[in-house]
Amino acid sequence: MSKKLITVFILSTLLVLLLTGCAADKSGTPANTPSSSAGQEAALPAVSAQTCMWASDGKISDNEYTSCQSIGDLKVFTRVSGDSVMFGLTAVTEGYLSLGIDPAGDLRDVDFIMCAYVDGNAVVGDMGGSGKHFPHPYDTVAGGAMDLTDISGSRDGLNSIFEFKRKMNTGDIKDQVLKIGENRVIWAVGNNSDFSGPHSRKGSGSLILVSN
């Protein structure tokens, strides 16, 4: 075999090896590619005006709610029935999540719903507070009452789910009245389940309620 043919053969072999190596790199999973395991949001259940029976079981089923909204890091499922609202709240967090009803949008007399999953149990607080930096006392220790019922929750990885029921107008002096249409709200997510702990993310938005 001539030197020219040997050179061509060697170059061809090197080219094949290089191409094979690139293909292998491209088909492999990069080290920084997120896993599809815990911490990723699951596909959202369907919502419909033709709802199925609502059950507070810590699981949001298809067509159990009539509306789903993204409010910051929260997914808020709602269903109005008579004088009450059924809620399903979800967020990717290992700590608490909070939804505050703030009609005036000035952080005064905010009606807080705070949720955490602790030792296999859903803990949901009916709370309140005022000011930029304020504590969140339970309504029951601030002259009000616990007006959230049918509480349940679950956690799959970091995806936390909470369900509960509340009247549009609870008649509690510590609660804000919900209305059909737009309701100003604030939201927050914490790194742990301590309701008095700092939030890691927060924001504001609108909760839209539709009549049944």
C-alpha cells in the first residue's frame, strides 16, 4: 500500500472516531440537566364548568374545579358553590405557601391563608396581619375564628397540594370578603414550615372568582 493510501486511511479513521465521539456526547444527558423527579411541577389537572364531585382529599382531580390561575409561584384552583369557595392550592416548595386577601392593595388588614405539610399532615392557618413587616397571628388568638374547613393536603416530592373550603363572607371581623370577579391578593413561599419564618419568594396578583 502506497504512503498516500496509508495517509488517507489514517485520516479517514480519525475522522470516524471524532464523529462517533461527538455523537455520543450529544446523545448523553448533560450533568446540569434537571431531573424529572421531585421538585418539578406535575401536569396540571383539567378544569371545567361541568364539574365532578368535590372532595377534600389532598388530590386535585380533573374537572374538580372550575378555574385554575397562576398567581406567582402558586397555582390556585377554585370552585364557587353557593356562598362558599372551594380551594386547591399548589406550589413547588418544601416549606409553607401563603395566599393573602388584600382588597385595598396596601398590605393593611390582610387576610392570610397559610399552608404547610408537617410530619405527614396538612397544617392550614386562618391568619391576619397589617403593615410591611408584620407578624401573622391566628384569627383565633386575635379576636376572630377559624373559618377554613374541610382541610386536606399532600406532598409529592416538592409539589405541595392543599384543599379547603371557605365562605365568601365568613362574617368574621378578621376575614376579608371574597367576591365574584377580581380579588386583590398577595402570595409568598417559605423555605420551611414555620409560618413565622421569612419567605423566600413573594408577590401580588389577582384572584378571579367566577359564579357557578
